[in-house]
Amino acid sequence: MSHSQDDNPITPVTPAQLNRIAGQGIYSSPTAVDPAAVNVAEALVATLSGSAEAPLLTPELQKLTEQVRQKATIGFPRITADDGVRLSAHTIKLNTSEPRPVVIVPAGWTPFGWILFEYAYLQLALRGYHVLAYTPRGIGLTSPVPGGSFIDAPWTSEGTIDVGGPLDWADGSTVIDYAQQHFDPSRIAFLGESYGSGISQLVAAHDPAGRVDAVVALSTWGDLADSLCLNGTRHLAAVKALIGFTGGPVERKFDPATQQILKDFEKGENLDEVVAWGKERSPSSYADQTNARGVPTFFSNTWHETLFPVNQVVEHFERLTVPKRLNLWIGDHAAPEGAGLTIPFSGPNLPVEEAFAWLDHHVLGADNGVPGWEPVSSQIMFTYKTRTDPETGQNVITEPAVRETARSWADATTSTERWYLTASATDRRDGGLGTAPETGWKREFTAGQLTSATAVDAVITTGQAEWKGNPKVYATGAFDRQHLAVWTSAPLQTARRIRGVPQLTLTVRSSAPATTLVAYLFDVAPDDTARIITHEPFTVEELSPGEDRRATWRLQAAGYDIAADHRLMLVVNSRDQLYSDAHTDASTDGSTTTITSTDDTATRLVLPLG
């Protein structure tokens, strides 16, 4: 992607731009921030810096910038790291002799670095914080110019991307040094979204002086290694999207060692080294350090997260003994909080307001409701009420989705229910899901083809629509039974409240030495349309001809209400666009995968209920 002041001059912000961001989110594709969001950010920065040659803001945004300029001094420094790399930064220093806390915000993984969430910085300043935002090393737009050289945007930082590694930890401590020197803050907090959230956690765990007093981690990760590769299956689409979203060519954005890691990941080679690299960059690897420091930590994530799947965040959260909060929302990466960090809303944006309330209590010392919060809050799919917009044809949420709280993640699950895969369902076309085990059956499909049973249409953007009340609808009758297998329950007599992590056990056989199984759990309405509850892949390797292999794996966590008269549907295929698979060469593409039941425990789906 390319963006510069010359190619795309800043234009006056319009209500239509704000409405588009509010309605569709900040991403226009998996590797593109909506130009409207960028324009709003640049207009805010230009107005604050005094470089705007004409009025650029709506009255509300203009008033906001004037309020902040009256009480604070605006700066755009470069902060020099230990190795000489200069980090692009932005400061809002409150004009007061009274010690005030500072919120440090490492930017997310976008070509636009720290500028994207300028609106959030202004809101934080009005709440009484100094603000220091910076772009992590290597991140930011780098554009080619004639002669073969490149030019960096003002918000771009020097160096190459360390992907949350030791250089980023050290840079975070250097930024803290700068904040102490220039702000003399009373306390120090880190707030980050996506890439910035992981860096925030890692700096809090590693700062030599233990100077981080609280962390807000939005759309974050706990275990980067598990986010990259789990169950023998690599999350290729997520990494491909991230590589394409750095703001410049790979050879400029990554050093040779990191380039090799990325190549090995793409090819499926030297994965032990890739995993070790990911573990080093995982906040979960340093949970003991975070616990010892007692850093209050706030997490916000989504059920259908495609970059950092939800289970690894939940597991990290459960290991922490610090004051903590986990908010789980409908949608995908950055959908809940992205727009709330970017533009004003007519009402509160709860994902952002609750994050700010966390800081207000733990850093400002506000006497608010945070101490009474339960540690876990889950928004339940898809319990919102909607109406259809006659102009767009899209659903508009009229009543927010139900939220439920729990003392711990484990407490959300109060019981489990076993469903056994059986020979046939009512319509005889598919297998069934029943309450009693059944043996002696098999179902076969030809592996190696993508099908319409898929986790998402696109990384991030499918989940943005889901967050706004428009979850993907699947036509189950169109599922290609030649390339997948289906098991369906009878209509449920009573509703089901899925709360937790489903687990699937299958007995599999393949005509190839390896096969990938991608399992999807659907909620099927009486009209045979479906919505996805959860999914997860699993790759079985080193199979011998005719060998039956039992595979047990956990699907991604879910908070989902299934209505009475709906049916559960389990679908298993061999490929999903999100993942690597075992069917990429002549020895496996077109092979036959067989699911069978050899004894009473061989094939079952365990549902967590609450």
C-alpha cells in the first residue's frame, strides 16, 4: 500500500467519513486501513501541529483539539534507542506542575504508526494523563523514490522490525526513560492495540527497573508461537497479511535472521526454531515475571480472532495472578476497539471506555467501579437485536449483545455434554450427532480442495461485519459433500448455552501419509442456513496405509447461545484459506480421508455448557 501527503493530501473530515468508520470499522481489507480513518488521524495531527493550511475538522473534533491545546504542549520528538535507531514519537504534555501519570502507547502493526489513534491520545489527555505514543522500530510507511532509494513517512521509525523481541523490550524502557526525563510522571501505564499490546506486556515484564504500573492490551496475544502454529498447522493467512502490512518491502523491514524465520515458517521448515522464536516473543513465557511485579493487566479480545486465536490469550490470562480483566467480544481482530480509538461516537464505546476506566483506577487512582468488576466478561454470540437498514440492506444493531461475567474463565463452564458422531442423520445424506455412541460406520471425502465451509471470507473484515450485526450466513445445503463430511443433530428440544472450549475426538484414516482436518461447529436454523460457532484445524502426519489414528483437539473458545429448534452441525474438511494443509503435493492432493468409529470413545464432540 502507498500513502503520502503528496499522493493523498489531507482533506476536510466529513460526517460521512466518520459514519463509515463507525459502521464498517477501520479496515477496508485485511491489509488496508480505511483511507477515511487515516484522513481523520492526519487531520487531527495537522491541526494540533499547526501545519493545517485550512480548517480540516468537524466542529466536535475541532473543539477537542482546542481543549487539549489549551491544557497541554504538543510535541513530535525522535527518541534514540540504545543502538542509535531513532523512534518516531508524539507527546502531549499537560501544562501543570502537579505530578500526573503518563500513558505510553506503542503503535500497532500498520503503515501509519502512532498517528492512527490520535483521537484516543486526545481523550487520554482530557482525562488527566500525559501521553507518549511511539512507533516501534521498523514499523511505518517507507515509499520508493526515483533512483532506487526510499523515503520514510514522519511517523515511521528507523531500524528493522523485531516482532516484539528483545530490541522492542529495550526500546520500551528507553521510552520510559524519556517519559521520566520530560514528564516526571507520577505513574506509568502502557496501552496498546494489536502489536502495541504485545509490546506493552513484554515491556512491563522486562523493564529492568519494573516501572510499569498497569497495562491495557487490546486485540493482543499471549503465546505468539501458538498463534503462528498449533496442532501441526501453520496460520499462513495471518502471517501473510502481517507481512504485507508493514509499510515497505520485506528486505527493508526485516533483518536477514527474521527474513529466514519468515521463510522457514512459510515453507514449513525448521519449525522448532520458528516456535522458539515465537516463544521468546510471548508474554505467556514471562507470566511469572508479570506476577512477581503485580502489574494490573486488562485484556480485550474477540471470539473469532484470526490473527491471535482466542485460546492462547485465555490460557495466558488464567496463569496471571495479578489484578486482571478479560473482555471477550463478538467479531475479529480490532473490530470492537478500533473505531473507538479513532473517532467520536454518539454514545460510549464500551471496549475503549472500560479500558480507560481500568487505567483511571490503577494509574489515576480514581474511585470508580473497577474494583468490583468480575475478572471475566463475555459478550454472547449473537444475542444482539438488529433491524435492516433500507438503504444498505445491512443489519443495524438496536440492542447490544448480552454480556456475562465470571470469577474466572473456568467458572464460565458449569457442565459438559457429549455428542457422538453416528452413521446417519434424519435426512440420510449426512452423519448424525446423537447422545449415545455408535460404532461400525465410516464417512469418506476427497481431500485437497477448499470448500464453502470456511472460517471467514477474509481476515479481519468478516469479523468487522460480525461485530456490527452482520455475521456470515452459510448455506449448508451448498456444502460440497464430496470434499467434506457433515454430522447434524436433530432439532434441539431445549436451548444450549455454549460457554468454554469444545473438544473433538475423531478416528481418522487416509490414503496419504498425512492429512489435515479442519473442524467447524455451526448453529443451523430451521431454514438450513447457519452461523459459525467455532472452528480449529488439526494435521495428522506419519500415517501408514490403512492405519486408524485417533486425534483429539480443542476448538477455539466460544460463548454462544443456540436456540431450541436449531441444530448442531459439525463439518470436517481438509483445507481452509487461513491455514497450511497436508494436501499440497501429488502424494496427498486428491487423497481419501476416512472418519470412522472403532469403539465407544472413538468419535465424540464435548460441548462446554454454562
